[in-house]
Amino acid sequence: MPLAVDMRHIRKFFPSSSVLACDDVDFAVEQGEVHALVGENGAGKTTLMNILYGLVAPDAGQIFVHEKLSHIAHPNDAIKQGIGMVHQHFKLVPSFTIAQNILLGIEPNQAGFIDNNDEADIVRRLSESFGLPVNPNARVADISVGMQQRVEILKTLQRNAQILILDEPTAVLTPQEVRELYVVIRKLAADGRTVILITHKLLEVKEVADRVSIMRRGRMVATHSVADVSVRDMANLMVGREVILRVDKSPATPGDVVLKADNLLVAGAGGIPAVFGVSLEVRAGEILGIAGVSGNGQTELVEAITGLRPVEGGTINLLGQNITHASVRKRREIGMAHVPEDRMVVGLNLKTNLDENVVVTHYQDEPYSKRGILRLPPIRKLAQQIVDAFQVKSARVGEEIKTLSGGNLQKVVLGRELYGKPRLLVVNQPTRGLDVGSIEFVHKTLIEERDSGAAILLVSVELDEILSLSDRIAVMFGGRIMDVLDAEAANEQDIGVLMAGGSLETEPAAAEKV
Amino acid sequence: MIEFLNTHSRQVRIGLIIAGVLIILLLLISLPMTLLQSSIRLATPYVLGSLAALLASRAGVLNLAIEGKMLLGAFVAVVTVYQPGVLPGQGRDPILGVLVAALFGGGLGLIFAVLYLRIRINLVILALAVNLFVANATVFFMRVQFGAFGTLADPSIRSLSTLQLPIIHSVPFVGPLLSGYQILVYLSWVMVVLVWVLLFRTQFGRHIRAVGENREAAESVGINVTRVQIFALTLSGMLAGMAGAFLSLGVLSQFVENMVSGRGWTSITISLFAFEQPVGAFFTALFFGLAEALSFYLQSRPEVNLPPDLLLALPQIATITALVLVALRIRTAELMKRRTFAQQFGHELDKLRRGVLAGGQD
Amino acid sequence: MVKRLRQTLKSLSIPVLAVILGLIVSSFFVLMAGTDPVQTYQRMFCEGFGSKGCQTFGDLLIVQVGTDDGGVSSVFAPFYGAGGHRMAVVLERATLLILTALSATVAFKAGLFSIGMDGQFVLGAITVAFLGYWLPSQVYMLAGVSDPGAAPQALLSVMHVLIPLVCIGLAMAVGAVYSWIAGYLKVKLNVNELISTIILNAIAVQIVNYLVRYPLRSDFNSTARTQRIDDTAWLIPFNRGLFQDVEWFSGARLGIGIIIAILAAVLIWFFLWRSTAGYEQRMAGGSRRFARFGGIPSERAALRAMLLSGALSGLAGALAILGIERRVIDGYATSGFGFDGVLVAILARESIPGIILVAMFFAGLQQGATNLQFGDLPRQLGGIIIAFIILFSSMENFFRDLITRIQTRLRPRRTPYPTEAGAP
């Protein structure tokens, strides 16, 4: 088969963050195939594709499109070469209609004036010819995420894309939408188009791709035919060593109920309930894991429990006190700690130094302040303690923290949150974007904390993480908890069914209407 | 908010329109004609200024330098027309002054845009610097070039001539109300329509709105975001320059030190108040013109015992009240949304629960 | 230590560059007026910062002074006070700039772009202009003194301490309340504080104009003005009191205000960097979501910051009247001290020591430009220079990019070792 894309010796260094995102990368995609590009978060796959799409300029290397040397300095060049990209975060204008979004930048016009009906007609014809039905006049703000993705795909097709780059396309989709997307991908490939699928979900690769290229830390590690490699092999190539699937831990000895949520109702974006009637209990000395595809209400649930998002219905109890509408400070006083999903913006203030970051949860207490005056030596000591205990590398107390790596930042957050011996620890995506060593450290710390009697609510989209850490597993789908399983008895298949909205008593298909 | 407006948008809009029409009718009937006329005249800088503000903010840039651009327009308009030595009233055509003012306003808008978008100076600081510069530079030139203190006036400077609209002119009531203004007044009305057409009916306007609402979306389809913004800011500057020209050549025929005195800032408020809609901005501007006219009107009537200085604060107080009202409206809508959400889904949840307890399936 | 020094030098390089560039670009305007820029600037700086007899830049440091026996000797200029030193006037002006800049900084540090200093300043000023004669008159009435000149010394002494304190306190309260309005609207209703403070400034100006022209007008002087404050409310300047014999102070109404201003700077520094309240407002201002996550009461911190900010501007207004002007004259409301404070705060990049330096520079520049007026150049030259300096000093990133771009072009490329991967 002729090559649709051939990238040679691509190199990209980001001076601002001192990251070598692509290190002499070769990447070749055949015409008409579905080619998966996999790698952990930060392996450089998105950078590589941004280079191909002209969003990022490479420092070195050549790009051949359809075997012709191409100079791609701008998305416009890429579009002209027949390359289209569907970004992970959709690039749509909410107040525009579907038709207006699809035709943005290529509006049919007469001397600069636009006719709305023309546009609707064009989009209608387009969607019919590809069998991707949309309502051209619906506003993007009002349509579902899956539909928005469809709009993005149509956008590239309208520009006559022969090569489609899909960046983590399933991250935000419901299981049903994922299946529909797979069908679309296969159909596009069957039409002779080339699809490049950026993902870190290996099962997805198995299901939909023909070939797979694996990146690790800025390097291209291997390219295989999907039929020839197992998921385990791919995983090994991705991380560079055996993934530790099980963490050493003793059975839990659950104590009293620490956190009790009852029939919670929480609003999400656009006035749709994100959490719909969730009830759960976490006991001292156990880890309750919440599994689920991201975007099924986990974030909103965590925010509601930790006081960052208002609760519209139901109650939350922490150690017997009603905290449904309590302030963050009150919750923390009772004994809650929180490791948030976004450590860069929420968990830390990167504009200031380590001291001020670690003291945010304690600055009102002695010895860190007295009668409203901060006392620096104890604060510095606290920071030093955390740096020592959590092996925060290359951190000097008193220095700005924005130079620290992701793993070390997360250690700072963990160290701070665990410092006051919390009774309840709420952890959301604790290892996202971390290297394997840091992951191990975080996992070990969480187990230790459990063993010393803390109640832990763990939310993660990484099923492995949930399975290896949790004592009980609650599976969320569509803002509801589908079922709570005992970790010993749970297996990936069962959880997979629940994550897709099925129930364990009936076939998954029966629950699709949820 | 979106949801709320979606479900009630028609009623809300109709209600607002009816209320607006009633208020306007009431005002038309109850207020003296001269007051109405001067409101329309005084509203003109606001109309142009708020169009300038909304054009920029539609492109995603809060144009905080309108004040400076207006002042520059006011100054260069007078300078253009100024021709010492010629017979009184025989100086250059004031229309030329307006054009040059638009040109300079646009030029300053362009410089502003390049400094902000290419050199990446903080928007607020840049705006403060530009406003400070224009405020000082105009006075500086007035002294250095023209030897004038505080006011630049000359018999040669003509103000814009008035124009009687052909047929409307002779219609009773409507005639005096709509006819007999300076050309720039009519031009500002035309501009409202033009800006509306530009934003909502042309390709370029579509790009402006896309850039303002989601610049990444625009970028990803190859729209040159910076170029769109630069263009929008230049257009915005031209409108602001024209607004300034009206201040100096519309009614008066002189430039006075710092004569814009806050109208640029008020224009931004008007655009915010009107949700960046050209037609809405037009009517809001009329309201501000009315407030200003009213304070002048009462000033000229000593029998109404109201201190004129406090009356001059009236438009400002109206502005802040409007801001608070807009904010309150947004806040109430949010609260309403939350309440209906809690009721609707809480109820559904209860139903579901009872169903489950009774052994039913969802 | 060396590192620290280098850092200080590095952080100074951009402002210095900005000043130089600002002067160079502004010289275009000087040339246009048909004047020689170097001479103009020499004149301007001498008028701004020099001692008597200052003619050239060199005279700013060393000035030649005629001695009693007819000879000439060189004297260190900043200490040469014969006939009054310009620096004293600079400090007089800087007093108000420091306080209003502190006011702006406190708000900025809470993440609030309030530029309401002008309104708070003039309201503070009009408050003490009224209290400064009304309060003493009430006290005299209560004490049964008909002629203040014949009042018992003890009473006057007590009044001389208490009246200014009360005046200042109330002016600060007025400023604080006025600033709080914008803060409240921001926190509770999310009304853009930049816009609301601009409007509040305009309203304050109208209120003050009204008060000066009508209820508080003292006489039928052609320019309306309030009654002069009583001597017991007056903060007597150094040249009439404490340092009566020191000639250095003779030309300025510099007084205890400068000490208050510097004290305020120290206190504000302490508040921002060493108090829990300051910590709260800096965290809330720097990263809203982080503050919320940490349980910091951001709203309270923001309102507190606005109150403090307003109080500082009110204090500036009070000192302007009690120590310098002694009455409010029509038009004082638009003199723009509060607004200059915003500019000083921006130029100083919210650094407290920076504020003191920039305020003095700013004051000297304005004064130099004003005194140039008997030449051909209007004082607006000062404003033009300041506008350019602000412009250039905010081009820091541009300059730094330029420097690094030149550096990378000159240096050979090294291949850095891949650190933890991840695209920004």
C-alpha cells in the first residue's frame, strides 16, 4: 500500500517546559488503514500529530504526505494536503448552528454575504452522503457530546480530508456512542480514507485499528500490525516495563462509616444532572473505588462531596455531621482531605512558592500563625517535612514550584493533604500523567493511609488502578451508581458491563436505553 | 442561563419589546420636542462608541482604549477643519474632518491591536497608557502647534451642517423628531444597520463572532485569528474616531481639553448592557442620550431647584444601576435555573426511588 | 548573595530600559516643538530633582557652589539645600502617590483591578476639608471659646492631636466604604470592578464639584473653594514647624505625611506577606480555584482588600488637605492623584519598595515637566513620557523574547536530555 503519511526524524523541544516531546521520531501510515498511535499521557503523541496538522512547528524532520515532501506550517497547509484533525477538546462555537460550525472558514458566500439556507443544504447533503445524520440548524450548545464529535468529523470531511486524525475520540463518549464511532471509523477506512487514532486505551486499539505505533517518552518504540501484538505486549512497550497490576495489600478492616452520601443530586453543565441519585458509604480503613468512563459524573460527585460544587438535592454526612452545604473550610476542619483532579490549577498555586502551597490547609492553626500573623520558621519546617517524607525531588523549600515535574507536584499535594491525618481522603485521578515510579509511590501511600485507618474515596478512569487499590468498587454511569462490587469478587468484564450502562443480572444491551 | 433563555426567550423578548415600546411612546408624548431632539443628538457619540465597543468585544477584545480613540478623533477632526485666516465659516468641509477622524481612530486602533496582539502587552495597561498618551498629546499639540490653551476654536471651524430628510421632514411630529440632524447622526443610524449586517450576514462577521466566542475553533479551521482581531479593532477605532468627531464638530465647533470626559468608558458599558447587540446598543445609547439631555435641560431651568453637578452624575448613576440590574438579572436567572433544576430532577428522583422501593423497574 | 544581587539587577534592567526608551521616544515630541531634547531633559530633571542652581545632569550629583570668600566649591547636590531643594517637593508629591499606589496594589494583589483610587481620594479630601473647619468650630462652641486665638493652650494642644486623627479616620472610612461598593458588586454580582470603579470615580467627581460649589463654598471668590481648615486640624509642614531652620525643606509643604506614607508602606508589606489575611488575599487573587479548594474565604478576602484599598486612598486624600492644600478648590477633584497612583502601582509591578522609588521618580518627572512650562513646552510632556514608559515597561516579555531569540541564534544548539515527557 502507498503511504499516506510519512514523518521522518521529527524532533520537537519545548524550551518553556524543557520537554523533548519528540526525539527523532519516524512515523508512517499506509493509505486506507486505521492506524492507532498509542502511548501514555505525555508520551508525545499529541505533539507529533499537532506537528502533522501544522499547529506545532518541528525543530527538525521531514513530512511526506501521499509520498510528496510537504511543508506544513499552518493548519491551512494541512487542510490543503487533505489532513483533518478532530481534537480531544472540540473546537466548536457554541452559539453557532451545526451547519455554521461545519462550514466555518469555508462559508459559501456571494461577495462576502452568507445565505443560511445554502449552508443548511450543503450540510444536509454532506451528512447524507456519509450516513452521519445531523440537524444542520441545531445549535451546538444544545447537542450531545457524541453529536458534537460527529460535527467535528463532518467538518473535516467537508474539507475533503483524506487523512483524519482523531485525538482521544472516545474519552468523552458513552459506550453506545463509542460503538457508533467505531462503525464510522471503519466506514471511513473502507472508503479509502486514512484514520490516525491517538489513544491510550489498548482495548480500543484491538477493536478498531489495523496497525499500531507505540510512543514512549518522546520516542517511537515500535510499529506493529494489531493482529500480531497482544494488549499486554502493547502495555509493556508503552510503559517500558511490566505494569504492576496488583499492589501488595492486606485485606481491609473497615471500621465506622466516615462518609455517607444519600440520594445526591448535582447539576452539570447545561442544566443536566451530572449526579443523579447517588448514595454511597465509605468506612474507616477502606478504599471505595469509583470506576467509570470519564464524564459520567465522577468529577461533579467529587466536587459536591468536597464542597466545590453546590448540591441540589440529597445529603452528605461526614462523621455524623451534615456537611451538605458546609464550606470547604468546615469540611476540612471535620477531617476531610482532597487530592483534586487538576493539581496544576486547583491543587496548587503555581505562581507562588512551596511554603505557601503547603500551608494553605493549615495557615490558620498554630504554630503556622498566631493572632493573624504568619510564622515563617514553622511553615518552612512543614514544607521541609513534606519534601523529606514524600521524597519530593529537586524541590528546595521556599522556591517557586512551577519548575517541579508532575510527579513531584502530586507528591506535594499528597503530602499536604495527608499531613493533618485526615479521617476522609477524597482522591480524584491521583496518577494521571505521572511516570511509573510516581504512580507506585502514590499507590503505596494510599494503601498506607488506609491501613492507618483513613477512609478513602478513590475516583479514577484507570480500571487497573481501581482494581488494584479498592476494597469495594462502585461503578458510575450516566451520573448514577450502577452497582457496588466487592473488589475480591470483581473482574474487568463485570465492571466493563456496568461501565457501559449494563447491569449484571441482564445483558448489557437491555440497559442501553438508560 | 442558556437553558432559561431558550425556554423563555420568546416571552422574554416580546415582553422586553412591548415594555420598551410603551416607555418610548410615553416619553415621546410627555417630553418636549427640543429635549427629544437633543437626546438624539447627544446619543450619537454613544451610538458610534458603543458600536465600536461591541465590535471589539465580539472579536474577543475588550476595547478599553475607546476613550483615547474618541479623544483623538475629536482633536484631529478640528485640526483638519481648522484654517486660520479664511473667512468665518469658510474653513474646510467638516465632513472631511469626520473622515480624517475615522482614519486616525482606525490608525490608533490598528496600533493598539498590533501592540496588544503581536507584542502582547497587557490589555488594561496598554489601554491606560494609550488613553494617557492621547489625553496629553492632544493638549501638547494644541499648545505647540496652535498656541491654544484649553480650547481650540477658530471662526473658520464650521460644525456639521444639518440635513432635512426629504419626505419625512414634512410629516407632523415625526418630521421634527427624525429630521433636521447633522449628517453624522444619520450616518450613526446607518452604522447600526451596517454593523448588524456585518456581524450576522457576512462571512467576515461570522469569523469575528467565532474568534470572539471560541478562538481555538476559529484557529483550527485556518481563520487567522490575529488578523480578524486586528481588523475588528481597526474598524472599532474608526467608529470611535467618528464618535469623537461628532463631539467636536457635531454641535460645537471646537476642541476642548479632555472633551470626551468618560463617554468612551460609558460606551463600553452600553455595549455590555445591550449584550453586544447593535440594535440593542442603539436604543441603550438613546436612553443615555436622554439622561444627558435631561440634565442639561434641567440645568437651563433654574426654577427646577436641582443642582446641575449632581444631574451630570445622572448618566453615570444610570450606568451603574444598569450594570447592577444586568448582573442581578444574570444572578436571578442562575438562581431560577438552580431552583427549577432541583425541583424538576428532585421530583423525578423521588418518583424513581418510590418505583424502586415498590419493586418496579425504571 | 551574589545571586540575589544579580536577580535584583536583572529585575531593574527592564524598568531602566523602559525609562531610557521612553525618554528617547518622547524626544520626538520635544523636537517637534523646536527644542533640543538633551537640554530639555536636563532642565526637566534639574527642575524635578535638582538643588538650586542645577543646570546639567551632572549637577544632580555634584553642584558648584559659591563660597563666602568668593571661591567655588563642589558640594554633593542632594544635600545642598540652599534656597530649598526640589527633592523636598518631590517627596511632598510622592506622599500622595505612595499611598494611592499602595491602595491600588492592595486591590491588585487580591486579583481585583480596581482603579477607583481617584474617587476615594477626592471623597477623602472633601471629607477632611469639611471636618477640618467644622469640627474645631464645634469644639470651640462647646468649650465656650469665642475667639480661637484666645483659646487655652491646653485645649489647643489636645485638639491638635485629636482633630487630625478624627479627620483622617473618617476620611479613611469614607474611602473604604466607597471602595467597598465596587468590591461588593464584584463579589456578589460579578460586576466588573474595572468598569464600576471608573463610573464611581466619575460620580465622586460630580459629588465633590457639587459640594465645593454649593454647600461647602466658603466665600465669593471667583473660583469656588471650601473654608480653610482650622490651625488645629493642620498638619504643619516641616518648613514651618519641625525643620523650620533647615533650608532644604524651605520650598515644600512636605510634612509628617511622608512619614505616614512610608509607615503605611511598611505596614502594607507586612500585611501582604506576613499576615494570614494578606496570605488569603494573595492566594485568592493569584489562583481563584486554588483558594477555593484550600477553603480560603475568597469573598471575605476580596472585600477586606477593597476596604483597605479604599482606606489608603482616603488617607491620601486626607493628608493632601490636612498637610498640603488646607482646602479644596474647585477643580481639585479632577487633578487625578488617584489615577497617577494606579500608574505608579503598575510601573512598580506591585512591589512595595518599588512603589516608593517609582512614586518619587513620577513626582519628579511631573514636577520637572510642570516647571518647564515657562519654556515652550507644555507640562503634558510629562504625561507623554510616562505613557511611553508604561508602554515600554509592559513590553517586558517582548524584550525577553527578543533577547533569548538573539541568544539562541548566537549559541550552538545543545540536545537536552528528555525529561519527563509531556507537551505543554
